[in-house]
Amino acid sequence: MWNWTLPALATRLPDGRTVKTCPAAGVCALACYARNGTYNFPGVIKRHQQNLAYVLDDLPGWQRQMCAELAHPRHQGGWVRVHDAGDFFSDHYLSAWLRIMHFRPGVNFYCYTKEVTRFRRLVEPAPPRNFRWVYSYGGTEDHLLDPARDRVADVFPDEAAIRSAGWHNQDASDLLAVLGPAPVGIPSNNIPQFRRRMKGRTFREWQQEQDARRAARRTAAQS
């Protein structure tokens, strides 16, 4: 598997631009592995910001280079994970990826995404045959998801919680998120402060609680 990534959630580029790379992020932003550990090393931050700047400043040039690199024999029949940090932050960016996928049918692509509305409009009507995706809970568009229709993934406190819920663990291979049985359970990262914030909840449950509190505040403000 190969990977392409961006800064997680949002970043301030050296030229002063602030870009939100995960527009539909919800509670996931409070326990995001890609905002922790090695992702915070200066060299890693710089590389991810350079990726983002390339996309923002020369999307056609970036698309041509991606197509050229994916022509290498090592990628044929292989898999590219689009983002282990960041998401499809704009229509133009997602459309560029879809063109790359169509242009390189011998390469397989997959992703996790919280951009439900954007995918409903741009991907679901005519998805590339070599593209698989899973909608991951913990975002502001969770309410649009239907596990009976959509392939979904949720982050659980541990493997026991995944088994208890009757979900399917993808820990053996990340590709199980898009190729294995669904719905997909992901064990939470063993990062103490993130586990404390989860309080034994899944991302879906955590987001539902946050959405309910916000709805209650709106109702109180209107009354």
C-alpha cells in the first residue's frame, strides 16, 4: 500500500494562509492520531504542508505528476490510501482525485472520509471502479449516514467493545475497512489523553452526545 496525505484538521501555511483540511470533522478532532506523536515532528509538518500548498497552488500540475508517478509498474494492482491525515476538503480537490482514478484504472484507491455530502454529490452517482471508501463516524455529517446503506466505520474503545457490538475488526489489515465485512470497528489508539476523552464511548456515540447538546442549546436560545 502507498499513501498520500495532508495536514490533519487545519494548518497555517508559511505564507499565512489558514486552510481547514477536514471540514466535516467533529469529535474526531479531539482524539485524532494524526495530531499526535510523529505527526508533530517539524519535518513531517513541513512535508504535509508542502503537499497541501502544491494542491492549492497548482492542482493541474499536481494531478499530472500523480498520474505520471502512478504509471510506474510497482503501483499496478496495488493500493493507494488517499489520506492518513486530512480529507477531501473541496470539490475541486476531490474531482482531481476522481480524474486520477479514472486515468489509472490499474491502480486501486481507498479512503476513509467524513465528507458525506460531497461524496453523495460527486462520487456516489458514478464512482470509479478502482475506488473504495468507508464513511467514518465522528464528524458533523454523521446524521446523514445509514449503516443499512452506507459502508461505515466507527472507533471503539477496544477490541472487546467491537466484538460486543457485533462489528468487524479491521486491525489485521487496513484494507479490511473497504474489502472486509461491514460495519467496520477500529480499536482506538492507545494514547492516554485521547482514551480519557472518549470515556468508553465510540466516536459515533460521542458525536451523538455533542449533537444533542448543541441542539438543546439552540432550542433554549430560541425560546
